[in-house]
Amino acid sequence: MEIESLIKSKVRDVRDYPKEGIVFKDITPLLKDGKAFSACVDAFADLIKGRNIDAIAGIEARGFLVGSALSYRTGIGFVPIRKKGKLPADVISTSYSLEYGEAAMEMHKDAIRRGDDVLIVDDVLATGGSASAAVSLVNQLHGNVAALAFLIELGFLNGRKLLQGHEIISLARY
Ligand code: AMP
């Protein structure tokens, strides 16, 4: 089966979660299917094959699942981007807006080196707010964003607009 149809057949829509009006794309049925999960990781690996990528940066929490599997598959090291207060060593930080209020994301100062080419990974591209915060962290450390990779892109939320100038890889689009 083509990867986009495979993902769409495995992702569960949960209506009104976490609040009314949101259709949550639940990837747990996809993760539970070992063949489908492997096919997604292999698809990402094929798309970045031959490219110079020094680090895979996963956005907490579901970006860790996809990102660390891709790290194992490619042998490229994994870097966590976490919510404020979770990382133990020296961090850099960036704040970003949520629908209501603000949040902050952090990365270890020594997570990437100046000039590193970094692939940012998450499960879903929605409004692009968290992905653009991740871009800003990589840029603060003078890294280059090689591309951003998502299992799912919610095209109607126009997340690409916030990420203009960056290559976006998404395996399934809604
Ligand atoms: P964004 O609006 O692009 O900043 O998305 C915020 C975070 O919430 C991302 O890490 C997404 O994985 C997650 N997210 C946002 N909207 C959805 C949705 N409809 N279904 C599943 N996850 C979502």
C-alpha cells in the first residue's frame, strides 16, 4: 500500500479532543502496527538518503517516537527538544504562542554545533507554532535546518506559512 494511504488507514480521528472542535490525529494505532510504523520510518529514511544531516531533533513528545526510530534506522544522532524545565544541563529557550497563552521549549546548549545540518521531526504539522519554535532553537545555536519531517500535515491550518523558506516533508496530508 502507498505510504499515505497506509498512514490514513491507521491514524484514528478523535473528535473534540483535547477540546471541542478539534479532530485529534491519534497515531497510536499506527505505532502499534509494527509493519506500518517501520514503513513510515523507512519512508523518511528514503527521503533523506544521501543528504548531509548531522542531527535529528525530535519535538516532545511524539516527535521522540518517530525521531528516535529514524535515528536508529539511519545512524544519525538524536536530540530532544523539550518543554520548559525538563532538560537537566545548560539550555537555550524560546517561547511560542499557543491558542491560549504562551509556552516555552528548550534544547541543550551542546545539542548541536555551529553549522550542523539538523532535521526537525514531529508527528503532526498543525499551525506550525511548535515547529517554528524548534527552528528558532536550531538557529540560536547557529545550526541549519535541513528540513522538517512530519508523519501528518494538516494543510488546512497552513502551518507551512510559518515555516516559509524551509523544506517540509510530510508523508500524509489532510
Ligand atoms: P502546532 O499547532 O503545529 O504547533 O501543533 C502543536 C503540537 O500539537 C504538535 O506537536 C502536534 O503534534 C500536536 N497537534 C496539533 N494539532 C493536532 C491534531 N489535530 N492532532 C494531533 N496532534 C496535534
